[in-house]
Amino acid sequence: MDSVQFSLNWYKTRYPRTTPATTACFTITRNAIAMNLPNHEQKCCAQGPGPAREQPGLVLVGNMNVGKSTLFRQLCREITTVHFPGTTVSIKKGLIKDTGQTLFLTPGICSIFSQNEDELVSRDILLSPADPAPAQGVILVADAKNITRSLAIAFQYAEYGLPMLLAVNMVDEASSRGVEIDFNRLSRILGIEICATIAKEGVGLRSLLAALKEMRPATARVTYPDWVEDFFEKVAARLDGPAISPRGIGLLLLTEDREIERYLARRYDEATLVELKELAAAHRRQDPEGFRILVSTLYNNRAEQVAREIQQVRPPTRNPFLVTMGDWCTQLHTGIPIAMAVVAAMYLFVGSFAATLVVDTINATLFEKFLIPLTVKLVAPIPSAFIRDMIVDPDFGILPTGVFLALGLVLPVFFCFYIAFGILQDSGYLPRLSILLNKIFQKMGLNGKGVIPLIMGFSCVTMAILTTRMLGSNKERIIATLLLLLGIPCAPLIAVMLIILGRMPVSASLTVFGLLLAQVFIAGFILNKILPGTRSPFLMEIPPLRVPKLTMVVKNAARKTYFFMIETVPIFILASLVVFLFQRMGGLEMLERAARPLVTTMMGLPEKSVQVFIKTIIRRESGAAELEHLHNVYTNRQLVVNLLVMTFLTPCMNAIIVLFKERGARVATIIVTAVLIYAITAGTLLNHACRLLGITFS
């Protein structure tokens, strides 16, 4: 792009000697800035306001698990994922509704002085080499239940001197714990606008959007030792109008931060950078024990002091039954029966109701009686038989095997699954399940936190792999990733499994889910023994058990299902088209012959399983839907084997891409190879064991 828009404030800091023509934004050429062209300032002033005003971007920051992602989704539209330069971290950006401002969602942080890659991204986006930086203001999200740790970060970001806004989220949960916050007093102390929000319910969003216009640099500061303040003054005297405050630059120089040195090298000459580094080194001698520890202590102490001033904690009013039930969920003798009851309830709701009653009703009344005959009639006038078959062929056509399967099979079960999963999340049951299973998971090299990504895998394995970041050690992340790929069926696959298994005796369901459960524990136990590394300690915040708000649960389930279908239906169509063309070119028949020893002889499956596996590789749920579409050519034993092999196989392309990104090429290649070999071996053994024992599941 040849031109950029920049704000008046940014203009004044860069060209302090020039009076701009208006207070609006100006358009200048990026190349002119980069090359420092002579007389550029006068040319710019003469141009006057640019053709369109573009608001500077903002960055959403905060601790982990404070609701940043939820707030981001509520605030933004046109959300995209971008890779942050120089790292392996991807961040999301979107346009804030009604404002047109770009908002960047950054990973959770504990401090701006950390060296963790995720945390560095949250800070470095403000030091970006882009000119001007893509984000020129900060929305800090705080957890109202534990505001002290967020205040410590607020004091750190305040030193940047950038416009700031504090969104205190989850005020409802804080209130249920008896926490009351004086927001007016907190606003006066920090010198910025404060917004109370409940992001998941959309409460406080209008106030937050309105407060964006009032964003301003925070005035709150901690008291540093005199030698630190002296250094700040010397830095300010040597820097001419930097976008970031000289105090913020001074803090990062004292911590020997490499990115701030690159930032200074880009904006000033080498001599200035060397002079500042020597100054910082000389001042650091005042505290040889470590400047990072010093400032962390200052921020935490100041945050605790402010929290005492603005927060009151009273004994919460709790429902005695929920308190007792919450305790029962974590105790072994009561927690196990409760967990089994929860699983049974989910099976009845998702498996019996959604996957059987709802799906059968929709297919019988909407698709078979109405849509399929209608589409056949509509395409009948098309002269080309090839085009007609491509659209409506019952085995390979785009509509029957792509669109209708996605809408009639996956959508209703997926929606019901998200309702059930949302109830578990909103009720606060999942953290209690983590406590209950902590000792068992320790045998698998994990701790209770490992329950969360594994359960998330029942929703989407790709998303679950990303959540393995919450685990404390690399060993835990590898174990959890492999277990997700090896034995956790995602929601669409569960939907098809429940539909297919629902037509068979109960022994088929017990075999499939029993083998999956057993292999997860066995594989975890073996991995714990052979992988080097240690398990991290188990620390988890336990929210109060509460009655879920069904309106919000249904609303969130509808939103997740909508976005899933928007993403998935085109892939269903693509997979159907690929298989159709492959079949018409004779490739499918050739591949079936080539794979016959493996598929038919070893695993005992029909040759058509090849097209199921092809679609599975493109998208797991597409393969599952194809299996349901072809189930009439299978025996019950073959369906059981095929379902298990599909679950064992590495899931869809999205999961594979995320796997390589998160675990690295070497580990990811080993995992994919091991899983493929295991899937074929397990399928073969299961087939021959069933034949040997005469098991048919009939």
C-alpha cells in the first residue's frame, strides 16, 4: 500500500516544528516517511485532510482466563487470524463494531517483562516496526474476582503513555463471591475510564464502546527509587517525541530487553542507542540483585494497595444445596457416580434425542420427501449428464453427499452437543471434574488441568490442541496432543458414531467407547514412562457451582454452530467434488484396488472405505458423514472397525496444521507417523479378534 493514514497526535510527535493545516488526519506516502524525503512536511501540510479517516488500531491485553477472547468476539466483526512476524504465535484481529477501529487480540500475560513468546507478542505489537504501529491504544481486560493481578499489569502498561481503557470483566461472578469494587474510585486512581462487563452475556459492551472515545493515557504510577527516576529523565532528554513514553522505554532498557533496542535502532541513530545502553548499564549497577525483581515487587505491592482501597469482600450469599453439590463433585465416592450420571445425561440428550430422533425426523420429512426430489426436478433440464450427476448423484453428488449431509446430519447434533457442553462449562462443573480426575491423570503424566483440553477435544480437536498451551510442561503438552489425536472423537464424529451405533446392540457402543477410553489411559501411562520431562504442579481456580443460564447457553451454542457451519459446508462441498471427480477419472477404483490388501484383507472393510478415508483426511466430519451415507454396504462389525480406525487416524487438515505449528515439525511428524501405524495395526487386530471370537454385533 502506498499511503497510510495517521493521527494528528502522531503527526505532531514526528514533525513538531510543523503546524498542520487542520486537526484531521493526513495522508502521506509510506515511502516518503521511510526515505525522509526533504520538504516532505510542507507537502504533507499542503495536502490537508485525507480522503477518509481511519481510526488507529487498539490491542486487547490481559491475564490468562479473564475473558479476552469472549469480549473480542462480542466487540468485533470480520475477524481474521494473522501470524505475528518473527514468532510462531498467531493473533486475531477484527473491526470493532460501529467504529471501524482494528482490534488485536493478544495472548494472556503475567507481566510485560516476561520472555515467554506469547507474552512478548502482547507487548511487542506496541513496538512494531510498522509506521505507525498497528495498535496505538490498549484495552486491558481484568478479572473482577482477582483484580489485583490485573492492576499490576495496568501499572506496567501505564508506563507506555498510550491511551488506555480498563474493562473489569466477570463482575457477576465477583458479586456471587461477595466482591464489590468501587469503579469510580478506581477510575480516579488510574486516571482512565473503567467499564464493568460480563462479556459472555454482552453486558457492558455499549458502555465500553462509548468509552473508546474517552481513552487517555493513565496517570497512575508506582514510586521507583531515585536512581530509576534519574534514568527516566536522562532517557527523555535524549529522545525526541517517541510514540512510546520515555519512561516505558527506560524500563525496558533497564531490563535489557532486546525488542526495545531494535525499536530504538529503527527510530534513532546507532550512537543514541549505544549511549542509552551504556546509561542503562551504569544505572543497573545501583541494583545488582536484579531490576526485574525490583519492579515486579513494586507493581504487585502497589496493586495490592489499590485493591484494598477500591475493593470490599463480604461473605457471599450461597445456595447451600449448590455448595454441598460442588463439594460432592470433587470427592471420589460421590464424584464418580455424579460423573457417570453426567455422561449418561449427555448420551441421552445428544445421542438418543439429537442423533436419533431429530436427525431421523429432519431427513425423513425435509430431505427425502421434499428437498431431494425437488433438486432432482430442478436439474433435470440440464443437458449434460455429467453436470447433473455432479449435483445430485446419490453416491457422489455435491448436494446429497455435501450440503444435505452437513445440514441434515451434522448441524442438529452439533447444536445439541454445544448446548450440553455449554451447560457443563457455565455450571462450573468442569474444574471440579479436573480435581476429581487429578490423581488418575497423574498416572498419565498430566495433572487435573489435562481434563480441560481432552474434554475440549470432544468439541473440536484443533481447538483442543491449542488449549494444551495451558499445561505447564512440554511433556504434558506432547502427551495431551497425542491422546487427542489418538482417541478423542470430535463432535461431528461423535454425532455420526451415535447415529450408527444407535442402530446396533448396546455391545457395539460399549466396545467402541470402551476401547477408546482404555487406549487413552494405556497410551498415557506408556507415554508418561517413556517421555522425558516432569509434570507441573496442579493449581486451578474453582468457581462456585451455579445454575446455568439456559438463554445464554442456547445463544452461544447457536453462534458456535453457525460459525462452524459457515466454515464447514464449503469443505463438505469441496470434499464431495474431489471424490466425484476422482471417481469419474477412474482414480477411486484404482486406489481401491491398490488399497485392497490393507483395507479389505487386513482390516476386513469394504473397498468403499477408501472414499470414506479420503474424505476423513480432507475433513474428519466429512468422512464421518460419508460413512453414514454408505452404511448399508457395511456389516455391523465393519462399521465398528471403521469407526475406531477413523477415530485413531490423525484428524482433519486443520488439526494437522495446528499440530505442526504447536509441537514443531520433528515432534509432529513422529506423532502423525505413530498414529497412522497404530490406527492400521489396531484396526487389523480388532477385525481378526472379532472374527476369531465370532463377534458380529448383530
